[in-house]
Amino acid sequence: MSRLRTSRRLALVVPAAFGALALTALPALATSGPAQIATSRTNGVAYLKSLQAADGSYAGSGLSNEWAFSAFAAAGTAVVDVAPGGDTTKNARTVYRNLLATSGWPSAAPVVTDYERGTLNAYAAGIDPARVSASRNLVADIYSYWQTAEPGYFGPSANFNGTVFAALALGGARTQAGGVRVPQALTDSMVARIRANQHVDGGWTYSKAEGDPTALNSAGDVDMTGAAMAALCVSGVPRTDADIVQAKNFLKDKLVATTGAFNSLYGVNTSSNGWGVAGLNACGINPQTGDFLTVNGKTPVDFLIANQYNPGGGFKYQPSDTAPSAYSSIDALRGVVGGGFTAAPPVPVTPGAPQWVAQPAFTTGTAAKLALTLDDGTGNLKVCSVAVTPTGTTTTLGDVLAAATSAATPAGCVTGVTPSSGTGAVTALNGKANSGSSTWKVSLDGSAFTGALREKVINVGDTIALRLGA
């Protein structure tokens, strides 16, 4: 793996995403049919299980193997069922949840992609990312990196990958009931930034291109094109959209006819191929037919399977390699089984293990965070993480708004609330008052907007959206 690719992967702290794609019947020329894919899945899952440490862990420094959770979920294996030597007390989900809940995770100097990685993998593992523990809300952690001066970006805009993975995480890691938990106004702002960073050739790279003609006219890369198109599709953009079609054509133009590989900026390799295929999968574009079946009868999935060791199950990074790569094996297996950059957790087979685990309530006196957006209808969207210390197992909207005036990251999310105490309807926020049928309304975890009452009960992990409108 090249120095450039290694440093880039560490910065991305990678992705993943959205339900397995049911592949249609394959053309006669394609070499990887359903039976080959099934074998690849079985052997690939076995290899990823071998990566588990004796203490049940996957997460570690560098290119963390916790990304295996997104591949497990896409392949139909529940992370809670992955345990060393069958010791269910050390199952991978419980060990990962305990790690996420520690105050020292992810590091002393975290970046937004740390929390996006955690969100995508927690979701795939069956951990509600907004309710990891009484003190850990990964959705709120992501919200804290909102760029007030450049709305729509998360983390420094120069590192565009932080915004791509914000969209993947906030759109892909849905509620336990399968709903999108963030408001449309936030989704729209991220989509606008992703579109603005698409290069002239239809691709994307991990760095910002918006407003820079030189960057926009430079070559896109397969990896980030797969991630960015997936981010758009998980945000609700249809595969017929012009920007998705351009991205698809970009990937098509990178195909190597003899192998089905994508010729990426890092050369031909399974990780780039896996990301490209994951983008197609997330958009419901079959990587085994049509534009992705070459004149030699090869597809990107054929290339991935051709570089898998069987029965060992691991995948090479490059065809010339003589040993499997853990990271490439995760990327490749996700693509082969039809996954994107995360997937809903399968129902476990371990007796008594639930599909989901989540913190059920606030813990009195334990500091917590809540994700909050405020949309006054003028395009001035506010996004922040609000620090609260509840005095009971629930709190109220009035108390959250009061906390947001002084304990929000970024600051300035809420500057004023009317009334400032008591109960009843919120009549003004940030100087914007109710007027006629245009009133302040609230939504929790993507629910329908209803009148914003100060006494509205707020539970642990609720994603709160406020909107002024009819």
C-alpha cells in the first residue's frame, strides 16, 4: 500500500452503508454468478471472524478492523454473534459498545471522521448510535463539527471527506424503526455541498474542490466517487439524477476490460474496487451487468472475487500480493455481497440477543449530549450539539433550549427563547417569532413536526429539529 494511500485511509477512517442490493440475473458472460458470490460471502465472513482479538475486540489504531461490522451486516451476519471461541460474553458488539462509551474514545484530539466511523459501525452492529450510553451520543458528536461559516460542511471544509461521511452516517444510520432521524433541511445542505464538489469528470476526491476551477478540473478518484455517490443516494437522491449518472459514467470509464477492475489513482486494487462497487450498490446500480460488464465478460465483482484466497477467504490488496489484507478484505466483501457503507443489523442467532441495544434513559446527574437543529425558514440553518446534565430520566424541550444558549457546540445555535421559563408554546427563537399560521414546531428522530411546547418530553438520544413554518 503506497504512502499516499495509507495516509489518506487514516484520514478517512473509512465508511460504509445501506442494505444489501438484490442483484438481478447475471449475463452469461459474467464469471461470478450467485453460487460464486455465496461462496465468497461464506469464506469472506470466516476470514473477518479470524480478525477478532482474544478479548472480542476489532477496533484498534490505524486502519481499524471495526469496519468489518459493516461487511458482516451486509453479508447477513449479526455482529453480536461474532465471539472468540464462542464466548458470548466477549461478543464483538458488546466489546465495541463498551469502547465507544469510554471517555477516552476516540482520542485526545478527535476529528469528525472518528465519530462518523463510530456511527456507521455502531449502526451495523445493532447499537443505536445516538444512544450508545448515558453519556455517548454519536449523532450529537457529529453535529458538533458543523461549520457555521460554511453551512453544509462538517469538519474543516478542506477535508471534504468529513462532509461525505457525515451524509453517509446521518442518512445511513437510521432509527431502530428504519426512519431518517435528521431533518430534510440538514440533508439538503449536505447534498448541496457534495454536488458542488463534483469534478468536471464526474468524480470526487477526498479534498475540497468547490470554488476552485483547478481542483474541479483535476482527476477524480474511484474511492471517493463511490463514497460520494453513495452519500447522495442515501440522502434520497435518485440514481437517475444527473450527478449520479455522471458518477456512474466516471466509474464506467475506469473499467479495465480484461479484469473488470477500476483503474484508480492508486492503481488497480481491491480496496478502490470495493469502494466503487459500494457506491453503485448504494444507488441501486447493478455492478454485474449493463455498463459494468466489459467486452471481455468481466465485472468489478469478478475482479474482487478473483483476488480472494479460498478457502481462506481474505482478499489481496493488489493482484501481485502474496498475502491477504484485512482492510482490503473488508472493502471487497462489502462490495461482493451487495453492501454500501453501512447496513441495518441482521437478526441475531445467539439466544436472547436483541437486534438492537440502546441506552433507555438519561442517568440523573450524568452529563449528556443532544443533537439539535433550528431552521427559521430563511436558509440560516443552525446545527449544534447541546450539553445537558439531566435531573431525571427525561428532560424537556425548554431545558434543552436553555442549555443551548450557553452550552452548544458550535456556539450561537440558540441565542434567545420566548418564553424563557414555564410551560406552553415556544413563541420565538433567535428573534424569529410566530406569525399567523407560521409557528415554531418540533420533530424528534424524524417524526412529524408538531407545536413546540416547552414541556415537550425529551428522551436520551433524541435528535431534535425545530422549524418555523406553517
